[in-house]
Amino acid sequence: MSRKNEYDIAIVGGGLVGISLAYALGELDPAPKVILIEAYDYASLPPPSFDSRTVALSYSSRQIFSALGLWPAIAEQACPISTIHISDRGHPGMTRLRAEEQNVQALGYVVENRVLGQCLFKTLPDVSGLEVLAPAKVTGINNEADASATLSVDVKGEATEISAKLIIAADGTESFVRQSLGISQRHWDYHQSAVIANLAVDKTHNNIAYERFTQSGPMALLPLVSYKQDQHRYGLVWTVPQQNTEQVMQLDDQEFATQLEKRFGRRIGKITRVGERASYPLGLNQISQHVQHRLAFIGNAAHTLHPVAGQGFNLGLRDVATIVEVIKTAFANGQDIGELSVLNEYARWRSKDHNTTMMFTDALVRVFSNNFPPLVLARNAGLMAMDMFAPLRKRVTRHAMGYVGKASLLARGLGL
């Protein structure tokens, strides 16, 4: 191959998190030499993460994209969330988290993954110092050498090797990099599935997101940009027991809408249209080692969450913001970016956010999926207390906005 196969950084995985990392690295001055390796052919088929799912971008994620100069394009098709309405079906506990209490225009923004992917991919060729290798499949990794790590890559049937001072794995929950190195992960199967779809209703959503806890699991309705004046849209995430998934998926659209209206009441209006449905299993995964010599994990390759709090992609984007700042500091200090001492700083910095967010998300699932009467009483008392006491409500709201522990420059909306 004519390509020179030595790089400063190799990113394995070109989904939303991997592409965001490529953009962030391109903001460094001087920009490092980076290669992004993706198994799917961008030219003909968008990766699986560019699908019909919706993502609720936290306020800190908006700040990151803004600092990278990407927000104006995303904002055109992102719906702001002014209020998050949280309730427990059949019980009095409820609370509302409001943007005005935090002196911001929105707590977050909802955008379809497909749209976000298109916005990010559109200007990817303009990123400084970046080479994209797709389709290409990583078949092996060796990070034992002192000076660099090596990736074995299959490019359309041709084997090649790529060396880099640092490999960053952003290759998802079933990370090949993690598995090939025998790195373990903690796994918890919730025995639940998320059923997702976009809905149209006859009542304006007023930029309100709903989180409704039911006996079968949490349900979320996320306001979406409306393309027709008389059609108002939501993105649905309906958590159901795994054994009921097929039954829910096979409901006709009218019965599906009826079941949703039973659980949400008429506060959202009448459902007039149900989009294409999809489902996926839910679990919690946390890697045992976030870094090794010349290797770091970010996004779903490091952690996978239940969607109940909408923090999965946001947590991965905060990984991006942090590791780029650590790399910037290492370059400024003349350090080797692949040294374990440098990468340990990334792991330490991210540990509080990782652990707090994962524990909070897991606790929500367990507490609100348990119908033990004393626990039902306690959780409703908690929701009512949050509604009455502003300091408690503001603390939870800051968490929802993506601020846990030390915030990176990008998460504060500052440039690199």
C-alpha cells in the first residue's frame, strides 16, 4: 500500500463516539496524525448507530459540539428540552426539572441518531490530520512493544499493519479490541428490551420530555422537531420485560398507540401515527480496565447503560472531551501520549462520572421496577421531596445536564 502506516493515534470504531473523537483531535494545534478505522463502508452504508433511534443530548454534550464548531448544523434538527416531567404510574409521586432553574435555554436537545450521524459525517473529510479507513476490519492488536502499538487490519481482503503511539477503542459493546486482549467486563442482564419508535400526536409537546415509570419498566417520550405544522413528534423508548418484547412488537399500530395512551394518559394528546419499530436488549456493562499501555477505551467499548436516564451517548462524549484534553496536556508537556502514566490520568478523571452515572442509572431501574410496598412508598416520597425542595431538584438536574465531577474544557463550552 502507498499509505504510510505510522500514526500518532488510531481510533478503532467510526460510530458517533469515534467520529466525535476524530473531530476533537483535529482541533488540537498542531493536529496529530490520526487514522479512523471503521468496518462499514461510509460511502454506501451508514454504520448501525446511524439509525432511527433518538438521542437526548445533555447540555454538556451541546457545549462540546458547540466548542467543536459542530452545533449550528446539529441545532437545525435538534429539539430543545425545556422541562423533564417524571412520574410513577398509579402513584402520586412526580417532579419536574426545568431549564429556567439552571438559567439555561434547554436542559438538553433531542435529535435522531441518523440525523446526528449525517451532520458529523458531512464534514469529516475536512478534519485536520485525519485519514479514514473504511471499510476495514481490525483482526489483531499488539500493545506490548515500548514505542508503539500495532493493529492488524483487513482492507478489502488485503492484510496490512498500522502502528500508533496510542490506540483508542471506540468499537462498541462487543469491542473486538477488548475481547482480543482478554479484558473482562462486569455485565448485568436486566432481562428487558427497549422498544423504540417515533410517534406523531395531535397536541404540541411544548418541549417537554416525559419519563414515566410503570410496573413493567420505564417509558420515555422525547420531543422531536416537527416537519409539518399540524404534526407533533416524539421519540419513544418503551422498556418491556424480555419475554413480552415480541408481543409488543407484533401489535398493530392502533393497538400499540392504545397501549401507550393507557400508560401516559391524554397529556400528550392522541397518537395519530406510529413509525417503524425496533427493539434491542438492555444490560449494564463496565470494563475492568479503561486503559493499558498505549490503549484507552471510550464510549460503549468501556460502558453500556440502561437508557432510562438517557446518559449512554452523553457519557461517551464526555470520555471524548476528557481524553482529548489529557492528550493536549501530554503534548504540551512533551510526554509520550501512549505512556500508562498519561492514560491513567484519563482513567482517574473519568472514574467519578462513570461510577456515579452507572450507579444512578442502575438504581433507577431497580428501584422503579420493584413493587415491594415500602419501596414504592419511599420512591414516591423521594419524587415529592425533589418536587418540593429546590436544592435537591437542582442537584439532580445538574446530573441530567451531564455535570458530574470535574468538567473538561469542551464540556464547559471552551475551546482546546
